[in-house]
Amino acid sequence: MFDAVGKLLARVDAGRHTLHAAASHFVRMQAGVLREAPTVVWAMREYQGYGDFDLTMIDTAPPHAVKIARLPTPAGSGGALASVELDFTKLTLDSTEVRYRGKNGQGWYWQWTTRPLRPVLGGDAGP
């Protein structure tokens, strides 16, 4: 994580966790910080071949809490998905669920849905 002039503020390793597909341990989608909590970094990952996604949220400030949410989509059954849109209006590290919807390659969205946002306890994801 860098500030506006490029100074390194924190290093973040999203790591592996039990809900992540073994074949893809990398971030290749959206990532950012929460507007209301700038120490919390979030990243999306796609489960290649499955059409499902996960959201990982990591607090770069001690005690470095980590939460994840598995976000299945209709694309998981073979459809083409271009992206996942998250609802950040109420999303914090204290949230217990995340609201999201998928967007397909033709530009239309599936309905909003929610999934649990769970803490990673003693896992290997974290700063």
C-alpha cells in the first residue's frame, strides 16, 4: 500500500486460506482500501475454471484482522462473467456479510445477493 507520492505504507500478502482454490493463489481483479477505514485493504480473486470469486479484507494496522467471503455466481455453472460489483456503502471490517452482484460479458448484472464475511483465525493470510 502506497501513499499519494509513492511512499510504501504497508506490505500486504493476501496469502492462502482454506476457501481458496488450490490452482490460483494470486490477485488479478479489483483491489483497494475501504474509504471509511483506510488501513483496511481489500482484494478480489477469481477461482479459475469455477466462475466463483472471493473477497479478502486485511487490516494493515495491528492486530491485523483478516476476513474473507466466498462469492459464488451463476457463472460458476459455466456462464461468462466479466466482473463482480461490491456494495461498499455499509462494508467495514466489522461487517458479518458482503453484498455483491456479478456482471456478465454483455454488460448486464445478476441480482444483488449477500454472503457471510468470516474472520480468518490463525490462517496464513495477513500482512
